[in-house]
Amino acid sequence: MKNIVIVLLTLISSTLLGQEASYSSYFEPNGALRFDFFLAGNAQSQTAYFDAIYSEKVWGGNPDKTIEPYSYGEYAFRVYDKATNQLIFDKGFSSLFQEWRTTDEAKKVGRAFSQSIRIPVPKNPVKVEICERKKADGKLYPMFTMDVDPHSKFINHEKKQLNPVEEIVKSGDSEHKVDLVIVAEAYQQQEMGTFVNDAKRLVDTLFAYEPYKSSRDKFNVWLVESPSVDSGPDNPGANIWNSTVASSTFYTFDEERYLTTFDYKALADLTTDIPCDALYVLVNSSKYGGGGIYGYYALSSAHNALSPKVFIHEFGHSFAGLGDEYFDSSTPYEDFYNLKVEPWEPNLTTLVNFDSKWKNMVEPDVPIPTPPTAEYKNKIGVFEGGGYMAKGIYRPMFDCRMRTNTAKGFCPVCQRAIKKVIDFYAQ
């Protein structure tokens, strides 16, 4: 038995050393490169266009985990060592642009949306690849490639104008924690105290819900005190147009409650030199609204009676890739999911490949699909309706935080999915 233990410890040590050696072989120990680009196109086609590369002081991610183990998001940003063609970085993400492509406007005009991805600084030249998920089969395909020399004189080293930053939750080293960054939006300078109090209140709400509650020691939380000229976001429906640091607006895609910003580059500037695994934009408004997009940002108003519940819901989207489970609400999207393909979101299924979802969490006596009767209301099952569609797509439980504001919390399936992402960053 003693010999077996020694062999196991040796194998574990070798594995850890191999991971460390792999990172040190391909990346510098400090710093980051911020790759700015645009996603552009219309309902029929899309592509990516390079904008700029910036040098920054902090990446903040886990050096043992530069490749995500789950294939979430409508896009993927991949980096290959040019000499060996070895994949050394892989991050999935979604975009407001992808949602816009499903609207009626996208059938008539083309648009471009800004995007930024941070990577640790490569030691040697690399190939950057941006992939799109095809709706026809749900698989990722390259749509953009570019060679990058990390020592190029054209990498921008200019210093950004930084705002005061306060760390309100400090659990440990950023490399092995989830770094949540909350940005002040539409707060004037004299309202920064209000922003700090708003953020602390909503963070306390986040950690009252599982699995965040039992994982609080795996998070660091940073506040960016970024002042705006005006107080409050744009509201085109009320003819309100304010000058704010992140240009947030209601009526995104003509949906009154959909509060977002189209200016992702502004958010990238605001989070310069801060370790950031998850981004939340807190908006100084009492009007109900918000939005959350995986690997992009979550954003919501701070002062509505339902703000705490919206905060939790939108963070579920942006951090853990959870899909909306409601289907009986007006949305601007048309044919959002292909019912012949399994969606990538961990809490939605078309039953095309249910084995890859929560099938192992369904009790043998629960029918699939599951009728929405009292007998099964509190059980994990396969309930029809979700992802803005009433037919052909299914959710894990009758109710969940990803469906309604009245749900007590996240269902066990969503909790498992959130925990998976927390562990990726924090282990």
C-alpha cells in the first residue's frame, strides 16, 4: 500500500509539474495582451475584423487552466503556438452581436459590434483564431485567423486613464480565485458612495444563493469607481440621452426592459490592469432592466425592487452560460434555437443529445418529457418550454431562477453548472 501511495504521489506531482512547465513554455510569467476586434455582418453572414492589440499588466487567470474544458458560447477565441501549432489558449464567449443577428433588423442592414479578449503574454509568435458556432450543426468553425508577434512594435503600450478600484471581497491570490469586477455605470462622481453601497448590497445577495454561498471563499470582488458626466442610462422610449462612461441604454433591439451597452471596448478600457474573470456593469437606475451574455458581461439597474433577483439571474448568463428558461414572454428574437441541434447551454436541451446534459440527475420514475403536474413540480425532469420557445426545447425543473423572479433559487442542474465554472477558475 505504501508503494502504491508513493507512485500515486509521483504521478500527481509529475502532472502538476507538466502543467506548470507547459504554461512557462508558452507564456510570460506576468502581463496580458488585450486583443480588440469587431464582429460584423447581418442575418445571413458574419466575420471578424482586427482592431488593435494592447499591452496590459495583469491577466489574472489560472496558469494551469488556459483551455476551457466546456464548449460554451457562440464563439471561441483560440491561440496556437505558431512553431508547433499547439493549442495554448481557448476561451468561449457570446456577444450582443450574435443576438442582434436573430432580429428582424439584421435581415435589412449590417452592423459591427466591438469585442475584447485578454490572454497571457505569449513568449513566441502565435496564431489567433476566432470561431463561430454554426446554427446548422452546433459546431464551431474558424471564421478569422491572424498571426501575432508578441514583440511587435505595433502592440500598443499607452497607459489608460484608470479609475479608483476597491477590493471589497479578498479571498486570496487572483490566479486561483474567481475575480468578479463590478463597474460603475451612469453614476456621477458625487454618487460613487451610492455605487459602493449598491454593489456591496447586491454582492451580499449573490452570496446568499447556492452555490455561491458555499463558494464565497473562492471569489475576489473588485469595484471600479468610474464616474459619468450624467446620472442614469439612455432611455430612448422617454427621449432621455445621457453621457455615461459605458453608454448603457434601455430598449436594446426595441425591447424596453433590455438594458445593455454596445460599447464593449469602453468596458475593456475601464477594467485595464484589473484581474477579471467575470464582469458586471451596475447601472444607476430604478427602472427594471438588465441583460447577461456568456463570457461578455452582465448588466442591470441597481435601484429597482427586483434588482437583487435580476442581478443573480443575469450573472447566471454571463458567468456560467445558463440559458433563459422562460418561453411565455415577448422577445425580439426569431428562431433563436435550431431544434435539430443540442444547445450548448447546460440547462437547456432539445433531447438530441440529452446524455450530455442532466440525464444522470433524473430519477428513474420521472417521465421524459415530464408533465408540469404537482407530482413533479419539485423534481428534476425535462419540462417543455425554454429558450424563448414553448415547444421543442426543455428545462430541468418546473421553476428556477433562470425562469422567474419568484423562484427560491437555482435548480440543482443550474447549481451544478455554476459550480463547474467556479471550480475551473478557483482550483
